[in-house]
Amino acid sequence: MGGVKRSIIKMATFTGSMAPVLVLWLAMSLSGTWAVDKGNFKTCDQSAFCKRQRALKPGDSPYRALLETMELTNTRLTLQLINDNNKVRLLLELYRLQGNMTRVKINELKPLKPRFEVPDVLITEPSTEPLSLLSQDENGVVLSLGTESQRVIISARPFRLDIMEGPEVLMSLNSRGLLAFEHLRMRKDTQAEPEGEKKEEADPANQAEKEEEEKVDGMWEETFKSHSDSKPNGPSAISLDFSLPGVEHVYGIPEHADTLRLKTTDNGDPYRLYNLDVFQYELYNPMALYGAVPVMLAHKAQRTTGIFWLNAAETWVDISSNTAGKTVFGKMLDYVQGSSETPQTDVRWISESGIIDVFIMLGPTPKDVFSQYASLTGTQSFPPLAAVGYHQCRWNYNDQEDVASVDAGFDEHDIPYDYIWLDIEHTDGKRYFTWDSHKFASPKEMLQALEDKKRKMVAIVDPHIKVDSNYKIHNEIRNKGFYIKNKDGGDYEGWCWPGSAGYPDFTRPDMRAWWASMFAYDQYEGTAENLYTWNDMNEPSVFNGPEVTMHKDAVHGAWEHRDVHNLYGLYVQMATAEGQIQRSGGVERPFVLTRAFFAGSQRYGAVWTGDNAAEWDHLKVSIPMCLSLGLVGISFCGADVGGFFKSPSTELLVRWYQTGAYQPFFRAHAHLDTPRREPWLFGPENTALIRDVVRQRYTLLPYWYQQFYHAYRTGEPIMRPLWVEYPQDPATFALDDEFLIGKDLLVHPVTEEGARGVTAYLPGKDQVWFDVHTFQKHNGAQSLYIPVTMSSIPVFQRGGSIIPRKMRVRRSSSCMTHDPYTLYVALNLQRTAEGELYIDDGHTFNYEKKEFIHRRLSFAKNMLSSVNLATDAEFSTGSWIERIVILGASKPSKVTLKTADGQESQLEFDFDASMSVLTLRKPGVNAGLDWNVMLQ
Amino acid sequence: MHFHMIIVAVFWFGFVDSRKIRGISSSYKRFFRERKSFLCIDGSKIIPFEQVNDDYCDCEDGSDEPGTSACPQGRFYCTNLGFRPHYIPSSRVNDGICDCCDASDEYNSHAHCQNACWNLGQRERAYVEGQMRTLDEGLQLKQQLIEEGVLLWREKQAQLRELQQVAEDLQTKLEERRSRKQEADRLKEQTPRPPEAGDGRLFRGQNSTVTGTFKLLDSNKDGSITVDEVQAKVALVHDEERVLSEDEAVALLGGDHQMDLTTFQHTLWDILTNGGRVKIKDTHGAPGVGEDPPLKVADREWEATNLKKVEEAYDTVNMEISDLREKLAIDYGPDWEFLFLNSQCYKLKVYERWGMWEGPPKNQYGRMVYENGEPCWQGGSRSTTVTLTCGTETALRSVKEPSKCQYIMDFQTPVACQPVLKQRGIHSEL
């Protein structure tokens, strides 16, 4: 889906008076290079608070800790900080959280009015652990963080925090003196107030302020292009710096179209986090995109840590590094072991409003950080199995006949798919929750026809609501007062697909409850159980708003849009997913795709990387973009296969299918203006290539599903960078042209035009990897050149793993429910292997009631066995073990299957000596039972 | 336990019995004769016969599992008695979806499939009969249209010949006019240029100044125009030959019998220059031509006008000829059966030209492609593929836009009816 370009088309059709403007706009967008119009989006310099904050240079902090105000209870420490320049006091709160985390909150001690604290992102109030005072003097305080000799040192003058473990500094806060807190203040109407009165109330703080305000504009009003921000609360920005000794690699803070490893920002803009509908986004730069997760991971060989900056306002993140030629930490090396050559990364967060609320996740392993973050914001929602299949989308499938013929096309060409998608044109004039009465006259029949093939559909529901007094949804929202208000108190109206539109205030629980109720079958007419939802444009996108989004002075109850902006998209998806759960009485799992997101969005469904383009670089960047999202909890990520804008070459399309088939969310999508690109439109050869890779996806669905279950349980990413599994191998730290699915499959997609080969890094000393197509064995810890043809998609299975597959690829995932499993056992050098098998009904929440099968498969001492990993769970399956393929095996003389009831039988087998592949024929045992197979 | 045994036994019998025939067409039965072993049809492997249709794929070619979903490349034969037999991919066996109308593919699934072959057969037969009727009617209509087409073709040919004749005549005339004009031009060059007319409004062949015209009319040079003088020099535009009556002349003189220059300037001058009803008589060939420069100019311009007229006529005729030729050069099908469609509008507004026949070799006239239509919003131009199908009426059945500015139209017409189709219909396996 597209931002501005789409708007032109639609608007042109119904606003004759705007035509000249549109033509001009069009001319601009068609001329010159094909990329984002950067002028539509702010640089740090154009964002007043960023400019102000960034003008502060590292140095002595004006903040001082007032140790005499310290209060230490069992669970928290509080302490006042004072800014010696303006005497404004802040309150510092420090918590030790369960699971090796420290939370630091800083707010004004006595703000003029409350400052926004982000609700609904943390799944619960985090559990605390006791803090204890180790020592205290006039220079500072040392507190014990409990485990592992961890300490926090609070230095009083200037204020700084150091978190240490043993002699090692893990992280320092305000060590560069960049803590800044713009306190709320009265608006001074200088023109109306006589000089004398002003002097009367002048105290040193005010005096300083005035000087400050004289120097810096944009504090009480700001304009960007033709938009003005009234800033009724004046300046309210916050900022804090973090130093990471020994760290050279930082990751996360999506969403940016950039490399996995974050770059230093000294020579350009900071990374920006501000959910925006960016038309034709540019690659490899720090510009903001559709979603924001203010979480950064810092990694060095010995430790991984994380910083979660819980703030939903516009945020900028500066990164610098002494190893990148910058010296910043120079003099303050008291705590730091070693010499000044120690590499260090310094990070600085700047937000426009709210408070400082930061969670410091101390690892020490990458998986510890994932679990720490998951304990705060939850894990990936467990999707219905079908959603892990292939999705066929286009803007737009025009009518029911079109849907039927595309559906038939998949059968004709024997390509599986699970969901067909309808974009905005399916509605009655972009009124969501409705159907175009001509093109989609009988949606229930259409859905039934899909259901008959065990397939499903997704229809789009965007959060902008057409202002039309004949539209039920609009009337109800307006009558209930659920719309976001403009600064003057009226309903906020902006321009989007339907023309003039209102934006429901999703920050209100009552609004979300009402929205959820709209998905009931009797409310959302023409729907059925196999219809799911797609939330687009939920940044929110406002075509005629500043930076194509909402005015910051729009009002959400007590708060400004400024405070909640990055949360809006999360709430939209939250309410929509809740609606889907409710319509089935809480039985069925929802599936909702969102474009905008925030920390915690993983709990509500899938995310895609927005309106990309049919270009090779966009294919490449889909890997680091999804890897970055996975690192911060959002595993269910994908990019539009084929590219949204423009038309891909056949080669690019095929390569994109091959890449997308190995990414968590696998959906092809295309812009309205592009020619059709269903998989069979590029000649029989390419149809076969695409068919083959989609089928590969389907054979691996049991593994994918198990990964989703694992992500749901642990918060670990599904698609993960190599360093997550090989944290001590520096060769993996910056890799982002290949990735792991879970820990057992390594994928190096071909993303170069005309490629004859790729060089994949296979990690792990003493590790072996098996090519999943040829079963050829390769040693780990090497860069391997792999010659490729158009049919190649380099994928390797780790020696030591067992991967379940279903080899009978059918029309859709649901058709494969009862199919038998083939187990791929890849032996490591110790001739052992381990894996899991997870089975449930694939679509309900009954897994929460322990209705599933979860088994451990292990191979050791020439015996493969299946044992129950969840003895308290119960589920029965018709699926059985069809075949066992052992890679790296030697030829046995006899193979014996032993079932739970003690019966033994001989299995036939086939041994391929050239590749050392042993195939055991038809064990036939039920997949949910105990059994073992002995090789002799 | 005993009970279980019975069930297993019954199931086993059913299994043995069915697996021999399930999923195989009669022509393949010879490969599956009960023996001790089974040779994969591609000859790659021999397996025990018990492993045929045992839900495990042994043969590379999938031939050992014609009745199950075990082999990825396999296919299952739906016998479909009462309808049409066909193969389905083995992945559709027992997938919970009824694919064979005889329900034979879902022998071990939760799907409740009814045998629908007879109904489908009925429907298909009815449909085919309907198609046959349409085809018969269509072919008759097509014959008529062919005849009409032939007539039309001949008519157009005749029209072409006529036009060519006209063109020849015009050419002769043109040459004649050209030489006359040259003559007039030559005369003009010999005479001095007349004084330039101040007023821009020229009326044909006349001196255009007020005074000049007045002088021209005032034959006796007495400073006023009389009825006689008007009758002598002014004529009706439509009837140059007739002399104006006295009343008409008086009317032109504003109801008076004479008119001076000042009045003339405000009345008759306007009437003359407007050129609607009356004009100064052509003085071509009148005595004193050589002495009167304005008259010579008139003569020359008159020649030029005549020449232009003939030239225009000639051009028009030639354009019509080339237009007609172009139309006649279009491929209207072997029997000109599509000729009648020429210039017919079936809301194909975007295109005014005949597209290209693009059908497959066997049915070349089954599809027509129009390219380079009106520019599309996002660049490029519109294109349309029109599929022609047999029907008793000539009508546009549907228009779709699967991609932006790429249209697909379904066009029905009797002339798309093919006798071949009819034969195929008769031999269809029912």
C-alpha cells in the first residue's frame, strides 16, 4: 500500500478542484530519481527539540544528585536530582527487576502538570527484586543489584550512574553529561504582559529560561512546511546518554531501511523513531519509517545487553563509537578496566515529551536479553498455522470473479496458498467494514468458496474513517465522541483514502472495546470465520498532515498526539486482534497484519516492511529489516514479495519468492499500477521455480510452526542473525545477507542480479552443515562459495539438529493437517542430533489449555527416540512418522523400531553411500507417541 | 481386543481389494496385475507388490502410489462414471476436499463427498447441447454475415472505383484551373499595384476602400449613387445574372433614389462588406478591364479561389480513397466475415483503429489485441485484448481491468463460430 502516490490517484477521481495541485504533485513525483521526497520529512535540524538537544555537547552535566533525599525501600530507590543551572528538581527512581534488569525512571519532581507515561506496553508491572546499600559517602552511593556481584554506582556531582559487574563497567548513564530534561513551564505571553509584572516573578530559574528561549526558537511554536504546531505545553524534551564500554556492535531500534548493525550517526542525522507513511522510502539511511521499537541491543563477544527506552513520542537516537574514530570518553576512565584503547559505543536518546523510563537489560547472553525483554512486553503471538503459509495479495483483486479465478489459478498450477488478500478497493468507497456492492455482492459466498478449498481471506480495515453521515461506523464514532480531537476541540479531520476522514482515538479503552465489537459477524456484514484483517495506514497516515501524519497538537483526552504518536498503530492492531478473538467467543486465534508498530506489537500479529519497491536493493534490505525487528521481539515479519512499487523483472521476482519463502511472513503484494504478477504469468519455467520454492515453504511448515511456538514461549526471534547463535564469533557480528531460522536452518538467499554464486559464511568451529537440497556436508567456520542457478536457494541444516517436514504439499496448510512427517536428522561430528516436534489443532487457543503435543527428538548412540516434552499436555493427532532421513549416517545392518507398547519391528531402509544418507522406510508410528529406532 | 481384530480384518480386506484398482485408469491396469513384485512404470525399481498403494512412495515416478497422496509427482485417476474421467494430482487425495465427482479421491478423509457425476454429466450435456444450438444458429448467422460482408466488400470496391474516377476528373479540372490562375498571376504582374486598402475587411474581388467602392458605383462621377447605377453594378449574391428591380435598388439606397458618400459609408457599404445578400457585380470580361486595376485583382483572386476549391475537392477525394483502401487492406477474416464490424462501436472508445489479430495459430481470429491506446495515468498506454467467442448476437459480454489500463474484453459474435468446434463437440467423451 502506498502513501502519497496512492492518494493522488484516489483524490484525482473525486476532487476536481484540486486537479492543478495534483498535476503538479504528480509531475514532481515522476520527475527525477525514483525515491522518497526527503523534503517531506524532518531532519533533526528541522525538528526543534532534536536541534536543541543535539546542540548540547558532551561535558560536565549540570545535574547533581541530592544524596540527602535518597530513600531506599526494599524494591526501589528514589533520589532527587537538581539542575544547577535552573534549579529545577527531578526525581530519579531506580528498580532492580527480576531477570537481571534495572529500570531507571526520571521525571520532574513537581511538574506543572503530569507528564505522559506510556501505558499498555508492559504486560504487567515488572516484578522487583531487593536492592541493598553497599556503601555511601558524599560523592555517591553504591548499591548491590543482588546477583553476580552486580552494583550500581550513583555519583553525585555530576550525576551519573554506572552499572558494574565485578570490575567491569557494563553501562554508564549520563557519563557524557547529556541528561537533559526540559521542565514544563507556564506559557509567557510576552507581548501582552507589561515589563514590570514579568520582573516580579522572575527567579533565577525563570531568568535562565528566558535566556534559553531567546536563543532557541521552536519552543512554543514550530512550523514545518505549511504546518504549524501550536505547542500549548511548550518545550518538554528529554535526553539521556548511555556508554557501552567494550561494545562495537549495536542493533535494533527498528524501523529503518538500513543494515543490521547500526551505524554511527556523527556525520549525519540520528536514527529517527517516528511512525510515518514514507512514500517510496530510501534505503540505507536513518530516516523514520512506519514503526518504532525503542529497543537497542549491544553486543560484544562476552556479553549482550539491551536498552529499552519506553517513550512513545518522536525519538532520535545518536550513536557514536571511539573505534569509528571518535574519542568521547577520554577522561572518565576511573571505572573502566584497561586502557583508553578499549572500544566503546556511546548512545544518546532524545524524545520530544514524556519521561525517561528506561529498562536496562543486562543479558548476559543474547537469549537472556530476549527473555528479559519478553518479560516486559510479551512475546510473539502464536499465529494460526495457516498464517505461516503463503499469502497472495495485490492492490487489488477487483471483484469476486477475480478472486475466484486467482484461486483457481493456484490449483491449476498446483501451487499452494492459504490466504488471498483484498486491499482498499473492496470496500464501498473506502468505508471500512463494508463491501463494494457491485464487485463484492456476495462476500459470504466468496468466503465459502474459499473455505471449501480450506483457504482464507484477509480484508483491509484502516483506522481512518470516512466522514459521511450515511456511514454507520462514522456516525457511531462521532456520536460516542470517540474521534481524536483537534487543538480547538472539534473532531480532528484529515485527508486519506476516503477523502475527509476522522481518526478514532484508539488510546481509549472504551473506543478499542467498541472497535473490537465491530468485528462481530452480525456487525461486520458479509464476514465469516475465514476472514482476517489487515491494518494499514495506522501510523496514522494523514495525507495533508505534517510529514503525512497527524498534527502533534491533536488531542487524545488528557494527552497530546505528540505524547502517544508511536503507540497509535499498536493500539489499532490490538483492538482489531481483540475483535477477532471476541467474534469467535475467544476460541480462535486472530491474524492481523499491521504496518505501524511499537514495542509490544508482537503480541497482536504480523508486521510487514511497508511499501517497498521492485528493486534488488529492496530485496536485500528485507533481510536486515526483518532481523532488526526479530531482535526486538517482533518475529512475524516479512516484506512484500516482488516489491510493492514498480514491476519486478522475472529474475527478481523469482529470487524474491526464494527469499520470502524463508522469511516468517510470506506474502506477495503489488501496486495497483503494476501489471499482474501471479506466479504463473512468467512462463512455465518460472512458474515451476516459484512453485518449487512455495512448496519448500510448505514442506517446512512443521518446523516454522514449531519456531513460532518457541517464539511465543521465549520471545526469541525466529529469523535471527548468526551472532545470536554464535555470540563469540566476531565474523558473524555484521552479517546481514544471511540468517538463521531458529537455530537449525541457515539461509543465504541469492539477492544479486545475474548471480552465478554466493559466498555464505557457515559458522561454528567443529560444526557441520548439510545442504538441504543435495545433502552435501560442509564444515563450519568457513566462508563457502556456492555456485547458483535460478533454482538455487542456499539453505543448510545444522549438523546436530532434527527437522520435521511434511512432504505431501497440498492446496493449503489446512489440507495437510493429518499428513505424516518426515524427520531430517542431521548428525554432527559427535553423531548426535536433537530436535522438537510441536503439534496442535493449528487454529484455536486450546494450546493454552495444554492441548498440544510437544516432543523431543534425539539421536545419540545410534538411536533416535521421541520423548514427551510436555507430559501435562494432551492432544491426539492422526499424523504419523512416514520417513526418517539421516544425514551423515553410515550404513546399518539392521534397523529396529520399538514402539511404546514394547513391540519391535524391522524397518526397511535405503542407504546412499555417496552422500551418506540413510532413509528409513515407513516407521508408521503415530507422531504423538513414544518410540525409538535403533540402528545396528 | 477381539473386537479390534475384527475391525482390522475388515479394514484390511477393504484395503487389499481397493488398492488394486484405486486411482488407475483402465489403460494402466496392466501395470498393476497382482504379482509378487511391482516394477515402477519408469523401470527404475522393483518393489514387493504389497508396497503398491501402501501410502509410502517407493518409485521415483510415483507409479507405486496411484491411489494415495504419498508421491509428490503422483496422479490419481477419477473414473467419474456418468461424467468425464480425469486425473488429479495425488496431493488432492484425502485432503478433505471433494475433487472427483465420484468421490473416489476422499476414501479416507472427513469430507462427506456425494457422487455428483450424474448431475454434472446432465448439466454438461445440457450445456453442450446449448452450445451446439448456439453454434448452429451462430453458423447460420455467420453465413449471412459473410454474404453481407461480400456484398459490402463489393460495394466498397465499387465505391473505390467511383472515387478513383472522380479523382481523375478532378485532376483534369485542376490542371485547367492551374493554368488559368497562372494566366491571372501573369496579368497581375504586368499591372501596377492598386493602392492599399485601409480597411481590413476585404470583400471578394472588389476594391475595398469606402471611397473606391463609392467611385466604382458612381459611374457618372457626380458624387452620388443613383438607382440606375446600383442596378448596373450591384447584384444578388445568389443570383448574379438578375438585374435588381428598382424597388430593390431603392431599398439598398435607404429608401431614397440617390446616396452621397457619407450616407453610403454608413449604410450600403456595410451591407456590401457584410457580403450576405448583395455584392458588386463580377466585372470579369467587362470592357475597360485593362484600365481598372481593382477589377484585375478581383479576377486573379477569383481564379485563385476556384483553384483552391478544386484542390480541396481533389484532396478530399484522395483522402477518401486512401481511407477506403486502408480499410479494404484490413484483415476481415478469410470470408470478410468481420467486415460488418468495421466502424461499429462496442464501447471500445479508447481505440478507433482496428487491432491486430493475435489468436493462437489454430484460431487466429479468436483474439484481437489493441495496443497504444490512450495514455495511462502512470505512463504507458492502454491496451486491450478482445477474446471473440461464438454467440448468436454480436455484443460485448464483459470488460475487465486485471491490471491498470490493461483491459480484457469478451466479445461474442456469430462470426467467431467455427465449424471445427462443432465437430469437437460431437466427439466429446460423455
